[in-house]
Amino acid sequence: MNLLVKADQAGKPLVDVTPASAGWTHVGFRAVRLAAQEREVWQQPGRECCVVILAGKASVKVGEQEWTHLGERQSVFDDMAPYAVYAPPGVAVEVTAESNAEVAFCSAPSAGNHPARLITPDSMQRSVRGKEANTRYVTDILPQTAPADCLLVVEVRTPSGHSSSYPPHKHDRDALPEESVLEETYYHRLNPAQGFAFQRVYTDDRRIDQSMAVEDHDVVMVPEGYHPVSVPYGYESYYLNVMAGPKREWCFKNDPAHEWIIAKP
């Protein structure tokens, strides 16, 4: 299968990945571009949703609850965390743009154990991962320590000329606490927007081995295998990760051939 999902640069839905289109069970991802006052409605039985205001300002209504004036950054490359809203399954989620906005809908199976809530930027943990040309900046939007049934959502900014999701790691084996099974999508943004980055997805036996040039708004699907990202000089990378699987734990295994990089002085 082709793991690269090209964006519709002219469309309102920029990209839409469903379990059916991906050929898997858990992760769903949809990103939309909205003009001011434009609306987008999302509702799926049996699936929880994390709405992320990637850029611009919007209001979000979940059932009878509503939060307005959400969003402080103009771009995903602004040095601040986003606003997000968690919605339980089956409830209508209505997003209305208050300015030009970019919004992501991240979804996964759910038994409906958690109520709707606003997730504010100050509640999100931000951290620096890696060192030297492996440095990147991480924001945990919906980590495993926060209430949800299945979803994990995180965003990463990677500077020009750096590698990310590196050394290569995977999470496709049910072997907790060493490794968990999680499907994953990467929603890529580039700055400036005409840029590109590279992502490889490969398994130990090379049954899967795809190397892709990703452009602005493209999605890479990771059903299994290692999945590093490399950013050329002159361009900054952003990606939004959505992960979900049978157990809501992120435990990964590094590629043994490249794990020595961690200890490199």
C-alpha cells in the first residue's frame, strides 16, 4: 500500500484519512481549512475526537457545551501550544471559524468513558527532545496521562537541517512494557510552504520500506515499522501525530542498528 496521502491544496478538507481508507482499525485524521464564519461538523458513533485548533481562531461546540475565541497562533510554527477540545463518541462537534483557520480532527475508537472538555495551552507539557542536529520541540496535546479511551495526540517542530523521530523507532509489537502496538499518522507542514521533508517507513524484514518526499499538508500513514523524518536545510518542519491502538500506552523500540546515536557525545 502507498503510505503517502497527498493533500488537496485547493480543497476545504485538506486531507482525510479514515480507518477504511488506511486499511487499519484505530486512527482517523482529518484536516480542514476554514474561512471566517465557515463551519465544519464532525460526528461519528463509537469514536472519540480531539479537535486541535492548528492556526487561527475558532469556536467549538460539543453537544450543548461551547467554547469560543479559541486559538492564539497564526501559524503552527508560532512558538506556543494550541487549543484543543476533547469530544466523546456520538456527539456532534461543530467548529465555526472566527478568522481564517486550520483545524484538525483526530479520532479513535471509544467506549464513551470521558466527558467533553477544553484542553488549554497551559495544560500541555512542552519539551525539547534530542541534541545537536537531532533537536526538536514537542508539545503533548493529549498524552496517555490525560483522560481518553484510545487517542494520543502530540505535535513536533523540527528545525532546519535536523532529523526527527530519530533514531528510528517503532511501536508495532504487543510486548509491554518494552513496546506497544499503535497505528500513527503524521500530518506534515513546511515553512516556507514550498519546501519538502523526507520520511521513511520500514520494517526489520523490509517487507515495508517506503521513502517519501512529503510536502505541505501531506499525511504519512504508519501502520507498523520505523518512521524517521529528515528536514533539508532552509526549511522548518512541523507535524501533528495521532496514535491509537489496543492499549493506550506509548512504548517504543529503537532500531538497534541506529540506537548508538543516543549515546553519541
